Amino acid sequence: MRLSIITSAALAAALLASPALAASGTVKILGTAQGSPVTGTLKMTDGPKGLSVVGDVNGLTPGLHGFHVHEFGDCSDSGKAAGSHYNPANKPHGNALKDGQEHAHAGDMGNVEANSQGVAHVNVTIPGMALAGGKMNAAGRAVIVHEKADDFGQPVGNAGGRVGCGLVVVTGN
Ligand code: CU
Ligand code: ZN
């Protein structure tokens, strides 16, 4: 009994100290179509300005591809099971990276651009977003890479089908 009290106190101290450590997660992007060459790995890290998303997506057609956090962590049905753009504040579609959360769905990351080799380098921060907890959070949701460019038209940017999809998984604190 006494031991468990000491252990609880140590755990509480560790938890109090933990906000200094960033929460981190990963997203393994896979093609939604059978035989798709699309793959990717993204690392997500909580930071003072929001959620940092860094990594590569491979196997894309060269050019722009809409890139969003969608509401549900389910990539089935050609990615459609991921639902719509994550939009907890009920805003119109936009670009949260450029124009802020007041003017976009929380998960609106605009586009990634694949080079002639089909590789898109990603290095963005979603303002105000956390990995887990808070009003806007990505954990347990899905990142979608679209067939076409997000042109920022309403309601969801005309980016077409969902060629890549990955679940946001928490890996560390
Ligand atoms: Cu999308
Ligand atoms: Zn949107």
C-alpha cells in the first residue's frame, strides 16, 4: 500500500513535468487504390504555434494535390470513410496555414506539390492544432492526399478523389 502511494506521487510529478515535452505522432500514408504507388510517412509534433507536420509523400503524379486532415480515422472505401475535412469550428473551406483558423476548416492544409519524381516534401504547421486534446486535434483522424489540386473553392476545394490516406497515431509524449 505504502509503495503504491509513493509510486502515485512519482507519477504525478512526472505528469506535471510533461508539458515541457512535445507530443509526437506519425502518419503512414498508403494509396487507397489497389496497386497504388502512393506511400508516405509524416511526423507530427506539438509546438508553440500548432501542430508541425513533416515528411514525404511518394508515388504521386507531379503537381499539386489537396492535403487535409479529415474527421475520421478510417481509410476504407477509397478514403471516403475518413469523412469530410475536419471542421470543429464550422468554418468555410480555406487554407488554415495561410489564412488562419478563422477562415478555414481546421484541417485545411492547402496543397502538397509533387516534383517530377512524384515526391512531395511536406513541412507545415497547422496553427492552433494539437496532436491530442484541446479544441482542435488530429490524433485518431486521417490525413488525405487528393488526386487534384485544392483550388480553395467551396465547399471542399474541388480536389477530387482521395489517392492517399493515413491514420494519425500518437507515438510519444
Ligand atoms: Cu481532403
Ligand atoms: Zn476544407
